[in-house]
Amino acid sequence: MPTSAPPPSNYPTRSEDLIGRINSVHTPYEAKLKALRELKNQIIGNRTKKLAFLKLGAVPSVISILSSAVAENGGGSNLEFNEPVIIQSAAVIGSFACGLDAGVKAVLDAGAFPLLFGLISHPNEKVVDAGARSLKMIYQSKLAPKYDFLLEENMDFLLSLLNSKNENVTGLGGSIITHSCNTSMEQEKLSEAGVIKMLISLLGGSLIQRDASLESLGAIIKENPGVISKFMRPENGRALNVVTELIKDRYPRTRLLACMCLILIRNTSTCYLQDAGIKTKLILILLELIDDPGQVGDEAPFALSSLIAEKEDMQKIAFDSNIVDKLCNHLEKGSFQAKRLQGIFLALADLCSKLECCRDRFLSLKAFNILTDVLTHDSPEVRAAACICLKNISRSVKNLSAGHFMNEAVIIPLVQLLHDTCTSVQIAALGAISNIVVDFTAHKSKFIHCGGVKQLVQLAKSMDSTIRVNAVWALKNLMFLVNSTCKEEIFLELSPSMLISLVCDPETSVQEQALALVRNLIDGSIDSVEYVFAEDGLLLNAIGRQLQSASKVEVLIQGMYVLSNVASGNEFHKEAVMNQLFPQAGSDTQTILIKFLQSTDSRLRTASVWALVNLTLTNSPDANARVMKLQSAGIVCQLKNMVNDPCQDVKLRARMALGQSGEHIRTWDAFIKVSIFSLLLVEMEIVKFAFIFSVSSMYQFPFFVSCPVPWLQHVVVGD
Amino acid sequence: MSYLLNQLNAIRHLAEIEAMATSKKVITREEWEKRLNDVKVRKEDMNKLVMNFLVTEGYVEAAEKFRLESGTEPDIDLATITDRMAVKKAVQCGNLEDAIEKVNDLNPEILDTNPQLFFHLQQQRLIELIRNGKVEEALEFAQEELAPRGEENQSFLEELERTVALLAFEDVTNCPVGELLDISQRLKTASEVNAAILTSQSHEKDPKLPSLLKMLIWAQNQLDEKAAYPRINDLSTGALEDPAV
Amino acid sequence: MFSSISLLQGFSGTQNVSSQQKDEAWRVNVQIQGIDHYHGYLCGTMEALNVPMADTPVVTFWEGEIVDTKNYTFFTGKWGATTEDDIKHWTKFPSFSPLLSQVKVDGGKTLDLSNYPHIFMRWKEQYFVNVGTDCGLTIAGFYYVCFSCSDGSINGFYYDPNSSPFQKLKLKSTNDGRSGFSFSSYELQKTQKRASFKIQAAKLPAGMELPKQQPKFNAPFLGFTKTAEIWNSRACMIGLIGTFIVELILNKGILQIIGVDVGKGLDIPL
């Protein structure tokens, strides 16, 4: 086999030489053309070479050649080489701009834009092709300058592009629209100028024209119900039909783009494309597109995802099309580009976000093992997608209760991901953990033993508030119905001082989660209530302060449930709650409790009434004193107003609390009248107290408790 | 939950066995031919089919002759076929550098936007270098041109690994990756380029005729389950064979 | 509808296993684990404590249908229960009597129960959590259940044509020795809305942006992958000679020549 090879004779000239030849003024025109062509052939398809030549300053050199060739305008001495030089240099510029932002930047910085636009009106069709292609490449980068459709001359120029017979020029028109049409004002302007109609007619053209028009149509109708309704109107005629036909086109990318157009219509205006037939068709076509070995196959799962995300009807149809099995089959085939894996997992995540049948199906397939394997994938996007998928699958109480997730194969890699360098992966992992630790099977200790709590507590100290809120969320769910041993362990890891700082976190969503965490901490065995008195009651005081100052209703709800859980303890606990609700005894300031009971949010009213139910339980010895305090603060009056609350739960709990306070609603009004009347009698020294006592006992009321106003009490009891 | 009162009663399987009366319909040869004759195919459609085949496969001269004789207009500029065929031929001859330059002259977008095709052309180029015993050049080429592509795409890396493995064998024709040196590898690459160019010209990359034949086989297979009829088994002659009863 | 049943309470009480022998009863604990008012769904576990045939308490997972007249009516329509069975069981709950006449007409489809102080449900056990299906118990039947919103008690009747009829379930909310009611809560995380997705018409090569970090090189393209190992072992006799020749000529290892420094990624000089 290999013998000594001769030194390569015509192997590509070293890059520097090539640039030298292009730059040199002494290079004859013919040789320059040759050098340009060589440069073109070296860089096409080759990122590394593009970057290398960029460093050597190739772009400005080529553009200056283009510039002088254009200036000669065929009138120079090198007539026969003029147009080929223009074509080759335009092609080189286009290739630099293709798929490389650094290239686009260099091309724009060197001032190629106006030169290339000049080529569009060149008489030679090949020059026009070359110019249009290069501009198209530039417009595919987000670095390209925004095209201002609002200027009339710009709109005219765009329409002339779309009207051109040259497919590359119409394609350029499409690229410009796709790149620069972002606002609804621009969308409407383009729609008014009749661009939609032109694009629809281009859908009948060549492949380039079809794809470019579909993409531009997408940009014009995206999230704009007004433009969509114009698109659907009969004067645009067969518009929808044409696009719908194209989802069956023979080119995969055309099919994908047509699907995307329909998805955009459906996702913006829910009144269109409701027919089950078209929904199923879209799903089946997208599924089939995932088979494509190229980029279309990578992108199809994302399109599928946007079609089904948050739409239960679509997810049901997709499930009936056996989509879970099909996607999992793809996974089992193995060895994918990261992008495709990410897409497939995100699509599976969307499928499993609502429907139990999808989750069950997925769990019954081997693909679940692939999911846990992928948690350690090289690409952070794939890791995050796998976590999101796991998060949605574990939204099933049924499977959580069966203990399907609380095992080493799942937990260990997930806990590892909490250390991930990529924030989005950490957040996604926290999401999955939050659900998995709900686990009803009493195996929560497994998670603790994997070092999960330690890391969650670390993340609860993160500077990133999203991480913080998700970490506390996970801790809260872990704390849900956990046994006392685990509770103790978690509490020690957390430390009271950290709980206090979480309750007082600047982010209200962290406060909410932290309060819910405390709520779960003190639930269960009555001993758990003691946790809230940690650090000499500082934690309880912090919660009390939040209740006084917070304004977000979710924070208040969790705060009230904490107090309610504390109030379900012993007498000492109940008194502590009273002290939080009525910080300054005897002051006239309205208690927060009144405000909560009058809240428009029934959840806050419910939480507050539950606390009152616990505080007024008749079987507790000091209940009378508490009821008196509540009454003097106007709470009992307020409860009375709530016995017909529109929210049934509030209504029933308010009645329960009132009943416990010894206030039978039926007799309340009557008693006030009697009391006031008796008072008058006393003042007038007509009757003695004995009479009043007998009246009160007649109504089965503890007299002191029922006195409606303090001064009355004073008068009656004082002497 | 509850006690089982009668476990035997709990689950009862009723297996229903259905005697399948397998009676296939038999269609005789005369009847079949009569039916076939009833189907009218327009001559122009037939001509279009032939023209589509010639154009897609790149038989320029035959297409030109056929155009003159049958008056069927090709759906693509015949001049572009010449360019395409030149590229195809260059690949088939193992002259990859030439082929790449020709594709780039035709349309620079093709290779810039199709990494897989570009990689396969470069891979073929490497294979040709190895075939010609240019070891050092092959290695330099693999390092400069192919290694970066492998870095961008995992599947390229695997293919590259297989190709470079050729260097390790003395008797390359008899090594585990020897099929890469086979002429069929060139043809594979050539047809990939051919398809990419056709696609860029908005033309179908496969001729319609083979698809029709595939459809014929599929339809016959479907029909087999329901009837016995004169099948076409030899596609090259298209002869009807008597149904086996 | 929001009711105290959403507070995921624990309940405890008894199930009368046989309608004849009044003394035979299991102690039963029920934990409500999840509720979805929109779909009329709730679920939880049921634990039977003193089952004579089992060594441990038997825990089952059940899923429930809330008779909200939107998702489910009083007619079961499955699980082997006829409308007569339905009526027969529902009428055992005193709180059902005002609804009876309408239910006879249409299963209660036209009733508005959103403010009714009782919640009617059917609980159907799905699987045994801690024992096998050979534990001697059956979960073939289901429970007709009535939850009282005012006192938080649960009453139910087990229905299975193959078991004793009208086994009565009586539950009260548990309080763990507290004087009052205490509630835990959990919240499952949903998917956040992702940025909308766009597909480009032109097929740009993968990797429009420069990679943010040095790509990790897991499989060096020569030498250490599985396939390579296979052919290495089979063909090293012939292969080695070739490799040596290359090394002799170029004075470098094959890996170095190609530019692969295993473990450090590719070093591509230009």
C-alpha cells in the first residue's frame, strides 16, 4: 500500500498567497478572476476556512474588487472579464455571509450592501442571480440591517422584487420580509400593500419561491388576528387552500413551512382550522417529517411542539394518532443530533403536560430509560429538555403514588444536574425534582440520602431569584406529608435563620413558597408546631410581619394557612397566633384579619376563616377570652356578614366559626336589641343585673362574650 | 377494595374462534387482459413519463431526440442537464475537485447549505486520494478539510473514522471498510449530487417511472391477499403470468 | 368550585365488610392526594388496617369521579353498574333524596350542584400500592361516596356484584391529636411557555452561531470507539503493518497526523 507520495503539486495554495494575489494591483485581471474562483471553492461549505480567510481580511479585498468592477460597468479594458469577476466576487461575499454571523458583519462593515443591491438591476441575469443570492444570505442573519417597510420607496422596491421573474430576486424579497417584519404595524402595512396576494401567487412558483413565500407569509400573519382574518377572506381566494395543499408537497421543507403557516393561523385565531381532519393531518405530517435525516427532521419536533403545546384537544388527537409510540420509536433508534433529541423530548413534554393517557403510555415504553440516560447528555439543551419532559410526566399523582420516579436511576442524575453549569438546566432539573419529591410512597428519605436536600438548600441561597423560587418550591413539596425523621433532617439542613430570610425574601414568589414550606413543616404530628417557635419565636414573628406588610394575595394566603396550622395546636400555640393577629393590644387600628375576611379573593377568605375556626374551637378552655378579643375587634360581626358568602366553603366555615363562638345567628340580632334595652333599663335603675343575666341565659348566651361593644361591657361589668 | 367472594367468577375469558372461510376470487387471464385493455392511457402522458425519466437521469441526447420525435417538451432547460451531467460524470470518474468547482459555478448555495452533501463529496475526495496511494496528501486533506466537519456533526465523525481506517490496511480491497473503495460508493455520491442539483432547480430528484413500478408491486401485494390474478413478476418484460390456483 | 375537599385531608374510619355480621369491620385510612375540579377528577390512597388475611396494612390507589353533572352524572355507565344499581346506592345517602326525582329523569345532568353542601363521587381503586394482586383482596368494584362540606365527613358504599352488597364506609377527617384543622399543600410544576419557534426557508448549515464553549470530544474519530475496537482486534495483523509504514514515513502517530489529541479536542492549524 502507501509508498512515498510525491509532494502535492496542485494542492490549494496557502491562504496568504491567495489573498496576496487578490490584493495585489499587479495581478492581471484574468489571474484575479482565477484567484476569486479558488477562494470561492475553498470557503464554500467550510466554516473553518471562512473564519481563517476572514482573519486575513479577505472580505474587504473582495469587495473592493467588486466595487471597481461595478464602476467599470463593462467599459473598462477588461471587458470579457468584467462580468465574471462581478459574479465570482458576489458569490464569495455570499458564501462568507452564509451561516456565519462574523462573515455577515465583515461584509456589512466593508460596505457591500449598496453594491449588491446595485447588481439586482444588472442586465446580465447571472449577475442578478449572484447579487440576489448574496443578499439573501445576508438577510438570513439577524445582523442584517432592518428594512424599513414604512418608507414608500422601500415598499415599492420590495414589490418590484416580488414581481420579478427571477426566482432568486423574488426569494430575496421573501427573505427581506422574513427578516424585517416584526411588529404588527409592519404586518398590516405589508398586508395593505397587497403583499399577501403576491406571496400566494408565488406559492405556485419554483421551490425557492414557494419556500420563501411560505416563510414570509408566516412572518406577516404571526400573532396578528387582523391580518389573519384578511388572509382568510374570500378575496384572497384560495389562500388557505393553497397552503393546505402544500402540506402534502413532495419537498419536506415545503411541507414543514406550510405546516408552520397553518400552525401560526391556528395558534393565533382559534376560530380557524378546527376541523378534526386537518388537525390530524398536521400531526401525521409533522410526525412523518421527523423521519427526514436532515435539518427538517431536526426542526419538525419543534413545530409539532408548538402545535400541541397547552392545547388539550390537539394533544388528545395526537395521542389517538399513536404519537407517543412513534416519538419513542425515534428515540429508540438512537444516535441523533442534539437538536433533534431536544425537539423530541420537548414534544413529548408537551404531550405529557395534561393528559394522563400520554404519561401512562410513555411510562410503559422503554423510552423512559432513554429519558433518564439523556439526563447526562453532553448538550445542555438536551439535558434541560429531558428534565422538562420528566417534569411533565411526573405531574401524574397516580404515577407518583405508585412510586415510579423515586428511584436511584432517576434521582441521582437529577441531583447531579442541580450542580450544572447551565442555569436553564438547573431550573429545569428543579422543576422535575419539585414534582418527583411529592412522592406519596414514604420514600422521600431516598432523595435526602442522595444529597438532594443539601443541594436544594444551597440553591435556595442563589442570587438568581428563579433558581431560588424553584428550590424553595421543591423543598416545600418534599416537606409535604413527610415523616418526622425526614422533617427533622430537612429542618436542620435549612436552619431557622435561613427560613426567616426566605420568608422575608425580596421576591414575593419566594416568600409565598417559603410560607407554604413552613405550613407543611408544622403540619402532621402536633409536635411539629414547635418548629415555628424556633429562634425564640423569630420565625413566627417574621411571618406575622409579612402578613402585616405583604400585598400579594398568594403570600397572604400561605401566611394565613401557617397561622391556621399553628392555631390547630395547643392553647399556647393559639395564643401565639392571637398575638400575631393583634400585635398591639387595645389599639384602635383595624386588624389585618378584617381586611383578609373582606378580601375579594375567596381563597384568602377561606384561609382566614379556617384560622378562626381553629381559634374559636369551643372545647378549649381559654376560647372564651379569645372570642371576646375577636369580638371586640369586630371579627364576629364580620363573620356574621359572611354566613351567606358566595363561596360555599367560606360560607360553611364562617358558620362553623360563629357556631363555635356561641353566636347562633338566629338569635344574634334579637340579643343585641335585648342588651341595649336592658342597658337602658340599668341606666334608668329600673332593673338590676340579675335580670340581664336571666335574659342572657334564656338565649343560651354567655353574657360577657356576647356584649357587642366594649363600652357596654364596661358599663355592665365595671361597677 | 373487598374480599373475593368467588375468585373463579372474577375473570372469565370467552375465546371466540371464527372459522375463516378463505375463498379467494380467481380472475382469469382473458378477463384480466380485457380489463387492462379497457384502461386508456393517453399517449402524451406516456411520452411525458418517458421524457421525465430521460431528463431526470440526465440523458440529454436521448431527451433531445425524443423531443424531436414525439414533440414532448421537457419540463426543464436541457442546457442545465448538460451542466448537471458534467458534475455527475466528474464524480463517477473520481475527479471530485472538478466536480465541486462545477457545482459551485452552477449554484454556490448548494454546497454552502447542504453540509451532508458537501461532506460526502469531500469524503469521496479522500477516498480517491487513498485509492491513488497519496497517503500524505490524504492525511493532510483529512486534517484540514474533513476533521472540522466531523467536529460539527457526530455522524460525519463516524463516517470519517471509517474512511480514515482505510489507511491502516495494506490490502485495502479486502479490509472491513473496503466497500468504500468500491465503484458503487462513487455512484452513491454521484446520485446524491445529482439529486441536490435537481432539487435546487425545483425539479423532482427521482424520476416518476420507478415510483410507478414500486406502486405496481405494492398494489399487486395488496391484491394477492384478496384474489388470484395474472401477476407481473418480471418487471423487465412486463409479462403476465397465469394465476396459480 | 372550590371546596374543603381540595385541602387534601386525611380521613380515617371504618368499612363494614359484611352487611350481615355487624361487628366485622376494617379500620380504614384515606388520604386525598390530588384534585382537578376542571376534569371532575380526584385521587388518593386507601389503607385497610386490620385485614385478617394480610400481614401488613393493604394500601390501594384510587381515582375518583366527582359528580359535578358536567364531567360526570349520577349514572355510572360502566364498571358493571346499571342505573338501578346507581339509584339504589345513591338513595342510601339521606342528602341525596332532594335530587332523586331529577336523577331518575336524566342522571342529574341538568342539576346545578356547584353550591350543594354535599359532594357525590365514585372512587375506583386502580392498583395495590404495597402488596401484590395475590393478596386475597379484590379491587374489582368501586365506591359510591358522599362528602359533607359542612362537617367534612365521608360516607360510602362499596359496590361489586361479586362481593357483599352495601359495605358501608364511614370516615372522619383526622387531626393528629390537634385541637383544630391543619393542612399541607403541594403544587406540581407546569411547563412555562416557551419562546415561539421559527423555521427558515433556506437550509442554513447547522451551527449558525459560534459555539459558546469548546466542544467536548467524546468519541475520537480514530482508535477508541467501539467499532474501531472491533476491527482492531480482527484485523490488527494486516492493519499494524500498514500503520507502521505510515508512521515510518511520516515519523508521527496516526492520531497526531490527523490532528487529534485524544481528550483535548481537535487542534486544527490552518
